[in-house]
Amino acid sequence: MESIKENLDFFIPMMEGIAGQFGENCEVVLHDHSQGLESSIVAIINGHVTGRQVGDPSSNLGLEVLRGSDVNGDRHNYFTKTRDGKTLRSTSIYVRNGNKQVIGALCINLDISDILQAEKTLNKMAGRPDTAPSRPQEVNEVFVKDVNELLDYLIAECMTLINVPVSNMSRQDKLNAIKFFDDKGVFLIKKSGERICEFLNISKYTLYAYLGELRGENPVIDG
């Protein structure tokens, strides 16, 4: 398969079947990465689950797959939370072309919040300990309607990781920050470099020099 858009007749019935099987709490999303990460969603059913619609961007996990930081790609049966507190059981399947390059993704997000609440209530009624159900480790996936929200989230995550105010960051701190952004696929987003330069208070030249140093492309510089 070489194109997502040219195969919508294949994907849409599959999406409708999945959503029909699991009901209105099951969001099914189709991403076409040829559209650009800023507007990769080309089809979505039950978008109320994450509040997204056609034309909205990829999640942070999609960025990592395209960047190559996540070498395993597909993720099955993982758990995440939306910003409004819903617990989702999710699967992300990445579509590849004949050269094994990722060209899109089919994602399933089932809102199981009501099921977990019902389980908690039944445990109380049965006199059982109020313990959290055993499930795989939760994955930090953020669903956004605008790519700037995704950048805000990743910048906040970086600040937590570095744990140093930008005004006090050393050269190594800034290198670590840029490595974090690079690994997360941030620079696949159009004009993200400007935002990162503004955040780190560095020039574009310094940004690209640091990136080159981290990737083994350019000599080390100070800046």
C-alpha cells in the first residue's frame, strides 16, 4: 500500500465495523501522514471520546514512531488518560508502504471509564477491597486538536525532565533538552524549531549546530 487516501474505501468499512462492534464509546481514527503531522486525521468515528475531528494532528506517540525513536511501532492494548480524566484502552497500528516506511495509522481508543467505575461499585457491594484493577502500565499519550497544544505538552515534559529554569540552563542542559525534543519527533512539526529556539533562548544557528552535534553531523561549538 502506497497511499492512505487512495485506500479509504478499504479503511472506512473496517473503521465502521470496529466502532459498530464496541459502540459509541469506541473512537476509531485514521491518520494519513502524507497530509503533514499538523493535520493527519483524515477519518474519525466517535471523535467525542478525545474531542478530535478530521484535520487535527497526530499524537505524541505518532511523532516518536515517525522519528524512529519507537522502533517497535505498533502498540496493542495499552492504557492512557485524556485531559478530562477518561481512561482509554487503546491500540495503534501503523500502516507502511512497500519500503516499510510509515505512511499512516489506524488507532482504536475505547473509553472504559464507566466499566472501571462499575467494577469499583461492584467490589464495594461485594465487600471486596477497593483495589485498582490489574492492567498494563499506562502510556503517556496526549490527544490534541492543535499541534501547538502538543508542543506545549512536550515543552512542559521537557521542563520536568531537565528540572532547571531556562535562565539557569547550562550548555549541557540545553543539549539534553534538544535531544529530548529530537527523540520525541518534535522537529518533524513545521516551524517547531522557532518555538524551541524561543523556549531555550537560542538562535536557529545554535539549534541546528546542537542538533548536528547530537546526530554526529557537525563539530562541537559553543553557544
